Amino acid sequence: MKDQVENLNKKGIKAIAISSAMNKREIDIALDNCIYGDIKFLYLSPERLDTDLFKARLEKMKVSLIAVDEAHCISQWGYDFRPPYLKISAIREVLKKVPIIALTATATPDVVKDIQEKLAFKKEHVFQKSFERKNISYSVLYESNKYLKLDEILQKVKGTAIIYARNRRQTQDIAKYLKSKKHSADFYHAGLSNVQRDKAQKLWIEGKTRIIVATNAFGMGIDKPDVRLVVHLDLPDSIEAYFQEAGRAGRDEKKAYAVLIYDEPDKKVLEEKFNQDFTELDFIKNVYQALGNYYQLAIGSGEEETYPFDIADFCHRYKLKPNLAFSALKILQLNEYMALSEAVLSPSRIKIEVDKTTLSNFQIKNTKHDTLIQVLLRSYSGLFDAMTKIDETLLARRLNKNEKEITTLLNELEEKNIVSYSPKTDLPKITFLTERKDHKRLSISKESYQIRKTQAEKKITAMIAYCAEKNTCRSIQLLNYFGEKTTKTCGICDVCTGRNSHTPTARKLTKTEKDILNVLKMNKKLTLSELVMQLSDTKKSQVIEALRYLLDEKKVKHEKGSYFI
């Protein structure tokens, strides 16, 4: 939402977004501007639709279109189901004559049908472009040494690349490895500061960094047409997620490559993640109780309140494993008890809450704050109308003070009801969508929980099956998954070109390859360093090349750093 609003504003189109980074006062002002101001676009998450604050304003707004983005989220069969999307249809009761459009890039036939039912379409009405991407060559490669294969691919395929990894640490490790191989690379994940993320993204978009190694959060809202290569080094949770991420390649319609590299342990990792995502219901209730205690909320309080959320501190304080706690929070979000936003820098904002005469009288009586108010009025426009972004560092420089002094003065102005002041933060935010409840009476639908679990399991099975299938064109597999029946092969994927074949070649083994096999027969398991020591008359580069061939031909296996037959 943030990216879209910024892009519209740059084009001179008035747009605002209601986000979890805003406090009640800011939301109040933003909605008033939609009624009485000249706002053209209002962006908001569906979690906001059911709040009294929004419902009271909606009837007064002049709405010409309801647009539902990522509409697969409305379907129980969608890969990213979010129950608050179900409340969108309630808006149609208030705005009966307003047209509605639902948009998604990744919907199966069941989801397409369900979207229309959930949004109360009077009759089915679908515009659908083919899922086929003729310019993308899809490949699935079974490799034990992923880093070596990645380096090899990047040597062959020139141009901008995105490498997707499952976690933050991996993004850093992979980027470090690629730099050691003389590639221009950087990493990106939600744990970086806003400045670091913006810098990495900007250099990559401008082509000054060739490769960005990222978690799946990267790419949303980014339209870079000349991406030549997208590589997944871990199995995505679903074909929908994979198709969306791989589809960031070749948007300029020129030849591009989408490569998925996996090995046997990846299946186990995906299955373990599935078990974590669907943890026990009692554990989820305990996390909810800990969350209420963390913010010292009394039972019956906290509705629509938003707080910065430091998950590391929260888990440390209540002795919780972060991955399990995060999964529990996602289930609580699915059941509409809370909304969790990603870590996004929320800049400081301020609004003057008194009229100009009252403000002038205050300045005369309070010389301590007078200079700051003067600088604020000279530096920023619209302070009397809406919450306006400010920069404490800039104000400190202009007033020859330090940033802490400026923050203190602004807090004092808020205490005196002269301004509303919202300090900057780059922590994720938690919004309680209902008042705090007794955790023992928390209502988490077992049926809904089980449906989601079953659907997630099916999607994981489909993802693994896609990787395992080596005889059907990749494009045909993807198109069929999304309900587009075809028998026309793409001619450029790994199946069509035979690049996934592990059939032994006719050539004889080299001396180095034979030596490796003989050494491993005697020693059972050896690391690369140990192999090089055993084959002291052979260069390390020759050993690595021979190992690569033996791995491709399934004559040698690699696990936990060791090679064996």
C-alpha cells in the first residue's frame, strides 16, 4: 500500500493509506479527508472494515469503485486465506450501487468461483489472461551442492537476478559467497533497517547491483522489467507462491529463466515448517495470553489499539521459540483477534490541534517552544489539516540542538494538547482487533483450522510433485494446476530440453573420478578437504569438477559436508 500511495502522489494523484503504523487520531483525520477533502484513492487492509471508526465514515464517503487486490485471500481454498476479506461483501450492503472489481494473479478454478460467491457477484463475470509465460524457461535441478550450481548458472545467464532463500541468515550467507566469486550481490530482508533496505533495493533497481538475495518478502510492488533470472534455493510453500515469485523474471517479454534448485533434505524442511505452522491450539491460546500480559492489557480492553512489537524480546520474556510463536500469531490473525504488520519504518508525524490564534497566544506565553513551532511552520505545510511527516534530525540541525531535545519538546507540546505527535519506529506493529479475552475462552474454529491445515498439506504435496515430475513440460504442469488445460509443450524448460536427465552418459570415467570412487569405497565418508588430501597429486579444482560429475550421475552422494557412495 505504501509503495502504491507514494507512486500515485508522485503523479499528482491524491491517495492515502490506512495502516497499522497509524494511531487512532491519524486514522480519524485520514478518513475525514476522504469525506471532506480531495482524496481520490483510499487504501486499507480488510481488517479495518469492521471497526466502528470506519463504518461511521463509510456512509458519508462518495465511493465510485471498490477494488479488491490479492483477491485469492478471500477464498478458503486460496493459498493465503485471510478471514477479514470475508467482510468486504458487507460494504456492498452500504454501497449498493457501487461497482466492484476483484484482482489476483494466482487463482485456481475453485478459487475463481469462490471469490465471486464471497463478494456476492450477481452473476459470474471473469476476465482471465492465460497463465502462460512463453519467454520464461522453467527448470528444476536436483543438486546437493546448491552454491556451486548457483555460481555456475550465474556465470552462464547474464543480467539482473533475484535469488530467493527461506530465511534471513541464508540471504546474507549466499550474498557473501557470491561476492567471494566476484559477483555483484547484496541481500534484502525485513530485519534490515529501512535505510539499508531502501539502499539495497535502489542499487539493484538501478542496475548498480546485479544480484539481490532475498526472502520472499522482496518483490511485492517492485516492477523491474529486465530481470533475466529468478532462482529459488529452497522449496516454496505452494505452486501459487512459486509462480508469483518466478513470474518476476522477464516482464519485458524477453528470454528469462526461473530455476528451482533442491535436494532431498528440502522436503523434510518443508514438512517441518508445515508442522510448525499448525501448532497445537493450547499453545496458540498461551501465546495470546502472553501477548496480553506483555502489553499489560486488562481483559475487556485493547480493542483497535496498536503497539510496536519486538518479537525477540517477547519470546525471550515468555521463553517461547520464535518460529512457533510467530506461527501462533498467524493463526490468531486468521481468527481475527489481531493483525501483525511487517517491520516497516514509520516516520514521525505531527498535526497542530489548535487554531492559528490559539497557537499564536501559546507561542507568546511559552518562549521555550516558540522557536520550534516557527521552524515547523516554515518547514512543513498542511500541519493544521493532517498528520504530516517530519524529520527530527532536520529540525535539530536547523535549531542547533540534538535530536533528543527536539523529541522532548515535541512530547511536551503533545502533553499540552497543542499537537498530536507520533514518533518514528521501525518495529513491526500489532493491532488488537477485539478487546482482550480470557485465553481459556478464546474461540479458534477447529473446523476452519483443520480446513487450512488440509489445504496447506495439499499445496505442499503439489509443490513436491512438481519438482519430482521429470517427464511433463514444466509449463504444462503449471498451466494445468491453474485450470488451463493444454498439451502444447513450451520447448524451453528443463524437461523439454532434457536438462534434468540423470541418465549416465556414454563417456568413460576420468582417472580423477575413478580415484575418488576408490578412496570413498575404503573410507566410507570424507569431506572435500579430506578428499583433496587423499588425492594429493590432483588439483583441488579437478577434484571439485570430478565430484560435480559424480553427483550429477548419482554415483556419489553429499550430506552434512561429507561425500559418500
